[in-house]
Amino acid sequence: MSERLLDKVRPALANDRKLFADFIALCDCGGRRAGTASEERGIQVAHARLAAIHPGASLTDVPYAGWRSTRATLELAGGTSLACNSLLGAQSTPPGGIEVEVVDLGRGTEEDFARHAHEIAGRAVLVRHEYPFSAVHIHRRRKYNRAIELNAAAFIIANPLPQSGPMSGSSGRGGGAGIPAIATDYESAALLARRGDRLPRVRLELIGEDYAATTSVIALDLPGKSDARVALTAHIDGHDLAESAMDNATGVAVVLAVARAFAPHVAQCERGLRVCFFSAEEWALAGSREYLDRMSEAERARIALNINLDTVGGDAQLTALTSEFPRLGPFVQETAAAQGLTLGTYAPMMSNSDHYNFARHGIPAFRLVAGFDNPESNIRHILTRGDTREKVEQSELVHASQLTAALLARALTMSAPDIAALRLKS
């Protein structure tokens, strides 16, 4: 059944001239940080492209804890300016800033924190960003939260790549309690290294404003033979250091291409298709969290599977993060192999994209991501000024669309007992 459906959609995918054009159009909007005109342009582009597939594409407002920064500076106590970019939602300093000593924890593992625990209270903690897609990655928010637990006065995370500028990312504070949190670059971090028994001193000023914000979820519901749905999702928003090209104009462009190919055929499938584009994903997954939390239990129960595309260009190899649903691994690998495609899998839960909010509601969910366990890939440039369009090959987007189509075709057509079994945790 899925092969017959694939035979119908393959010509449309093969002849889709809009795939790379959609990717470029989203990059042209800028970094699309939530709460900016750039994000609004991205939402308009994605909505217009989805409405061209079917006029039923809708916009729904969802709230999130908004934040904007008007000033972020970091300098050595002697006056030397250092690279500084505030993390989204970071706590402000008092007016005029704070002057504190810096404790360099290197990578910032739990062992690093434990070894220096006696030094951290009242000082700024310096840690390094890590390649985000690997089995050994420690997320910045784990390090940030550990710094708070040990009563640090501020949090600094450095880009480990030379000549690549500071990082971007979220503090995850969400309008609650926190500490000032900024990112810096490799070269500035080198100036903050311990010199014998002396700790460097910095002056940090961060002025931000919390406010009640809203963003949009773009959705298109295409019914099948039953009221069940497969959710195909990606996030629109990004960061304003670059174009947020890999993360995640790639995912949005591929979802649009796959939706164009499948739209004429979904009515004949066992279940329907729901396409969702979220925003405020970079704000600790706030957009999809609100969207799913506000659903009734009955509506969530009708979502049979979530296929989430996030950073599917920048490397040729794709991996499915299968969220601790043990039957998802075989499902995705068997589907890919049947089409002569390769697909890696990673089973542990990773709360690094919108699939997580589906999974925590018991909905089988996986994220397709490029470059897993390949820190030399172009993916190393996400969250920096290097996340730009030239890092993505058109062939990578075509490959992602072919793989997504195979996975979606099987999900739309497999029997009700078989797809229900994907929910089982044992």
C-alpha cells in the first residue's frame, strides 16, 4: 500500500522546483528570532506557501514568555571589550552591570562543576558549547541550571570554534528566576582562563525586558479515511546572528515539498495528514508546548505519529531520534532500507526539538536531523553567524524529502493495529 502511494508522489517530488526556492526565501527573511519582524516575515512566507498547497492553511496564536534585550556588554576589568551575545530570556544585571571573577570550568561537565563547587558562589561560570547532536552532548541549559544551583552570579558559554564569533541560544528562564547569561567567542574565552591562583575579573551588563508575547502556529489538516492524523512538523524561528539556514529553513522547505506531493492523495489514505509549522522553538520549545498542552486529550489521541524535521541539511547523513519508543527504531530503519536509503537511529530521549512535546504526551515522535555524531560537518556552525545558506547542498534537501516521503507514506497507509503498536513502550 505504501509503495503504491510512493509511486504516485515520486514524480511530484522529482519535479519540484520549489524546494530549494522555498529554502532560499526563508533564508532571505533573516534569522527569524521570535518576536522580531524577521520572524513575522518567515511566518508569512511559510503560511503563503502552505496556503498555496491548500487554502485551509490556518494561523493560530499561542502565548510564550517573550523577552528582548537592549544592551549586553562584557569586558575585562581593565576595560578590554570581549565578544558578547545575550542568551534568549536571560536575567538582567542591575543597571550599570556587575563586576565578578570568572571560574573557567572548561567543558562544564558534572565533574567540572563538582571539582570547582567551592569557588562558584558569587562568581561567573565559564563553560564551552558542545556539538549538539551526539550521544555525549551536555546541553547548555543543564550547565546553566547547575550554575544556578551552586549560586553563581552569572553564566558565560563560549564558542569552542576559533574565529566563529559568539553563540546564540536560550537560557530557558521563561520569565522566571535566573542569572545573567551570555555567550562569547573562542578568543574572548582564552582571555578568561585562570592565571595561576588569580581569577580574571569581568564587568558584565545585560539589560533585558520580559513581556507577554504571542507567536503563530501554522497548520494544515488534510483528512484521510479515518479521523487519525500523522503530524509532519518543523519550526520556523531561529536566531539573529545569521540566516538560521540549516536550523531550520531546511526542515520547513522539505516539509513544504513533501506536503505538496502528498496533498492530492491523502484522502485515499488510512489516516490524514496534519502539517504544523511552529515558532518559539528556540525558546525552550515554547510554541509546540503551548499548542499541544492546549489540545484536548481526545485530539492528542488522534495523532498517531509525529515526524519532525529539524536541521535536515548541512550533512548528507540523516538520523532519527526516536524518543524512547522502542518500535520506532525498526519502523524507520525498515522503511528506509526498503527504499535503498540509509538512516541512523538514536533511541534515548533528546528534548532538543518539537518532537519532544509530542513524545511527552505519549505520542510516538521522532526527529530527523543531519550530522549526528559528525562534529566536522557543517552542522557545527548552527547557533552561530555561520548558519548560512551556502552550508546546505540542494542534494541534501532532495535526500531528506525522499526519506521523509517514504516514512510518511508508510505511516499514512499501515494498518491501525500496526501504527497503534508504535505507542508501546515495551
